[in-house]
Amino acid sequence: EGLDNFGDIYDRKNDPHELNNLWDNKDFRDKRFKLVNKLLQENLKAQSKFPKRVAAT
């Protein structure tokens, strides 16, 4: 998928010291997809929709 070692997902209730990264765990694939999609959407919202206009010199 090209996302190996890309992020961190921890079960903070059962792993409060964050020792077991669940990012590559197949049971968390949907959660990983949702998190990456949310990050993409927030990045797109933060970008300007139009390029900055610059006066000719």
C-alpha cells in the first residue's frame, strides 16, 4: 500500500506506554484509511483555492 512505517496507531487504553504500534495491523486498516483521509482533507482545506496574485514588475 505504500504506507508501511508511515504513522502510529496505539491502543492507549490497553497499551498506555504506546509500545505496540498497530499501524500495520490488518485489523486497523479501516481506521488507518480514515485517519489518512482525514489528514488529506484537512490539508486540502488549509491550502488556498486560488494562486496568490502578484503584480507584474
